[in-house]
Amino acid sequence: MEAKLNIEPVVINGKELELPIIISGPCSAESEEQVMQTGRQLAEMGISVFRAGIWKPRTRPGGFEGLGAVALPWLKKLKEETGLIIATEVANTYHIKQALDHDVDILWVGARTTANPFAVQELADYLAGKNIPVFVKNPVNPDIDLWTGALERFNKAGLKMMVAIHRGFSVYGQSLYRNKPQWGLPIELKRRFPNLPLINDPSHITGRRDLIPAVCQKALDLNFDGLFIESHINPDQALSDKDQQVTPTDLKKILDGLIWRKPQVNGLEIMKDLEDYRTEIDHMDEEIIRTLEARMRVVEKIGEYKLKNKVTIFQSDRWADILKDRTGLGKKLGLSDELVSVVLKAIHQESINRQTKIMNRGE
């Protein structure tokens, strides 16, 4: 089912939020002094949106779960003093009521909440008729339809000022990242909803401040519409996620070091060169597809032979040899193991599907 969203620009206090946007602030609001000092420095840098967690969903009990509504007056005070736009996470209707009562401008829905359609629907129902921006993080698990579904639920409740936040996906075992980016999923979301702003959260993806600049640059190179970066006046003393937060000073260094590329090219000569390259790729893609069609015809012949001679569809030794041989060839040609493996597995699954149909026809 092809999804559609009715998206409008984010407008706060009569002013449209300009993209690309930088949103920053601490993981958690810990004290009035911490909120005010961090916010003031960010405002001086030109940051327009301040984020802070009030209610913090922790994976296990016993960790710092935020100060709750007691911290909301600090955010309101910061907003009144600096003019910063204020954003915080909500996970239930109580959170929403408290946030709106304290003039919070933007609500964001966290990854754990996005993963629960019942919770999302409850929030959407409560927000129906309220003209407030809602930012939706991807679910913890890599499920593009679950992310899409959450956006649809809010949109069907009449919320049109929406933004998607890519914060990476949970991964089991060792990984360079706290949450694996899996860039293909946010790219697919952008394909489905070209008008939906998409911003990147490098703090939660990396879990480490030293990796933040590279992920920021990757997001910008992929034409993301902004960055959602955690900043704390004293990160090493933070009560939550201290390793992924940066000082406002370090945030400025990161932003100053980024290359902001253009999504479109100007100049007839550049456009002609780019179009020539794209035409070349189009011809190659057509050749690949025709080669795949020819390969599947051979696969079906093999299926007929297996049916006639009562041979099983899948032979593990043969499949292992194919993977080893083709990935080895790919490596020699400068292709990543991941690319070759993904392509081979997709082709192999299609081959099994076609041969299964042949086998079923013979029963």
C-alpha cells in the first residue's frame, strides 16, 4: 500500500522553521542552572531550537529517568529569556498536557514509543485538533512500515507539521555504533514522503562524541534536512548519556567543520556532465535487470531438472561456495562484502521462490 502524508511546513509563533535546522540541548534537564547555561550558549551560537528530556525512558530501572514536570518551568524561563524554540519528548497524554501547559513548542516521540502502535494512537487521539509540530523518531527496530505507520496515525489525527528523526536502530552484539544507522531506511522514508523533513540524530546513533562529526557529514551528504545533537554545559557530569553529549563550544567546532552541499546543481556544463553520468548508470541498470531475467530463466530450467530427478531445491554446500566465490570476486573488484552479500541473498531467495513454484506445480 503506497502511503501518503499531508505535510505542511513547521510554523512556530507565525514564523516558518527554516531548513536545514540544527536542534540542540542536553539529553536531560538536570537543574535550572544547567538548562539556562547550556541554552544561553546555544542561543549565542545562533541555535534556534533547544531540546531537553524531561521524562527519560531508560532500558532498565535504576537509572536517571528525568526530573519530570518540575523541570518544565526552567524550559519556559529559557524560552522567555532567549527566544529559543523549546522541544521535549512525550510518551503519554500526561506528558503532553504538562508540556503544552508550559508552552513547549515542539513535541517529539521517542523510538520506544514509535514501536508501539497502541501508544502512538493514544497520543495522536489526544493531539487531534491541536496545531503543534510533532517530530517522530524511528522505532528501535529496523521496520520502515512501523515508522511510516506512526507518521500516518498522527497525520490522520490532523497533525500536518511533522518531521522524522533518524536516530539509528538497535543492534545485537558488537558494533561501532550505539545504534546502527542503516541509512537505507531513512532514504526509503524520504522516497515515500519527499515533502517530509528528515533530520539526523548523530548522538543516539554513535553513543560517542568522537564519532558525531562523521555521522553528521554523512547525513548532510545524503541531503538530510537538519541535525538533532545533544549538548551539555558539562557532559562528563551528565546524569544520562554523558558519552554522546558535547559542550556548546565543541558543537560549534563540529558545525563549523561540516560541508553543506547543494541538493541541486547550477550551471549548464555541470548539469550536462551529471546527466551524462546518469544516462550511463541508466544503461547499466537496464543491463543488470536484463541479465537477472536471463539468470532466472536458467534457474527455472534447473528447477524443472530438480523436479524430474527428485532433487532438493536447496543445497547448502553449493550456496556456501557461491557466497565465498562471488564475495571474493567482489573484493578484488573493490566492492564491499556487504553489497555483494545483500545482492546475492536477494537473487538466491528469488531463485528459491521460483523453483518452489515449479515443485508445487509438480505435486
